[in-house]
Amino acid sequence: MNKLLAILALALVSTFAFAQNQAPQPIASCQAQVPYGMPQTTKPLTVICRHAYIDGYDPAAKIPAWVSYTLVPEHSLGCVPRSNAFAADPSVPNGPTPHDYAGSGYDKGHNADDGDMSFDAEAETESFLMTNMSPQAPSLNRGTWKLLETSVRAWALEINQPFTVYIGNLYDNTDKKIGNGVVVPHALFKIVIDDSTKQVAGWVFPHVKPYPNLGTDLTKYRVPVAQIEQLSGITFPLPAGYTELLLGKEWPVDFGKLTAAKKAKCGAHATAD
């Protein structure tokens, strides 16, 4: 009995310590994650600055409206193992919890990608806060969405330049909810910026039943940034003099090089994703 009580006490202490360590940083500390300025919207959002990303969290929908971060080349080869440390964000009242997703059929889908945060233990752990999640069908989260996430790391490594990434969810009051009011978005989007060349590309992925496998051709989901802004009601700051990549002219991807480089840095069992 004493041993059991000791284990429970240790768990409570660890949980308390985790919560204490998850206090947001001052918004000014996240300037590197929004190098062109803060996304603008009339939605009443709670902006949360984390160690390696900034989150425009919607407390009414209990998902992010947008998330932003800058991925530098050296962070594309992070070696911190995936923690799966899904946890409620102690900084928001009545926020989403892992239990909201239980039995729903939806993945707890990252917005700021865990793979992009695995360069640092604090960043990796914070990527599992539920304010960084939105409900995603497994066919999207583990398929096309994951492909684009891995592609961004491959681009940063191959081109050897930083990329700023905006991620977000498209949703309204007609969308389904799970758990204690967590909205299931009807689409997800991503805007990727080459901070060196000022080239920009945007994607929108449909997220409606029956949730088909969207395949591996990312060009099918390319859309102009202006369309993403219209659909989301959010204005995303872009670098002065930016150009949008033509369809089919996206940055080159070499997944083999990414995998080999990560194994060389992190060990034989490391993978690109």
C-alpha cells in the first residue's frame, strides 16, 4: 500500500510540474514565429506563445484558428523521440482534453507538427498540448497531411533555408462537435513561405465524410493564399515582394536525403517523420 501511495504521489508531483512548466511565454517572445507580423482576424482568439510556435486558439471552438512557426534547417533533423504526451493546456479555462477525442474516431491531429518540434524536448512536449490539436480523420492525419508535414522538413533541409509555416482549420457553427464541444473542422489549410526567396504556396485539404484517402499528389490541393484568407476570415502577413509558386512548381522533395540525414544525426532507427 505504501509503495502504491508513493507512486501516486510521484505521479501527482510530475503532473503538477508538467502543468507549471507549460505556462505561456510573453507574446513578444514569439516574434521569430511570426516574422511578418501577427495574423489578423475578427474572431475572439486567445493567442498563446510557446517555445517554438504561436497559437491563435479559438476558445469557443476549442481548436486553433491558426498556428505559426518558423522552421530553420537545423531543426528539420530533430532527434527527440515522440513523447505522445497529450495533455490539457493549463493556461486556458475549460479547454480541450484528450478525453474529448476518446471513441470519436478522430485523431488528435497536430497543427504545429511534432516532427518540426523534435529538435528540443520542451518544444516537442508543448506540441502535444491540446490547444495545438484539432480533430482529424486518420486518413488525412496519417496520410496527405503527414506527407506535407514531412515535405516541409525536406524543403528546409534540401534548400538550406528557413521556412515560415501557417497552419489552421476551416470551421463554422454547422460543423460537428465531439467531446465537450470540440469542433471538427470541415477543412484544414497550410501556407508555407520560403523566407529567403519570398516564395509562397498554400494548400486546403477537405475534411468531410466519408473522409477518403486524399492520395499523394499535393498539387491537387494547392490554392491561392487569398482564397485561404477568404475562407478562414484571417489575413496572413506575407513578406514584401512575395510571389506565389505556380501549380506544379513547388519546391523539390528528396525524402531519401531527409531520412539519411536524420539517421546519420539521430541513429539508425530514426525516420524522416
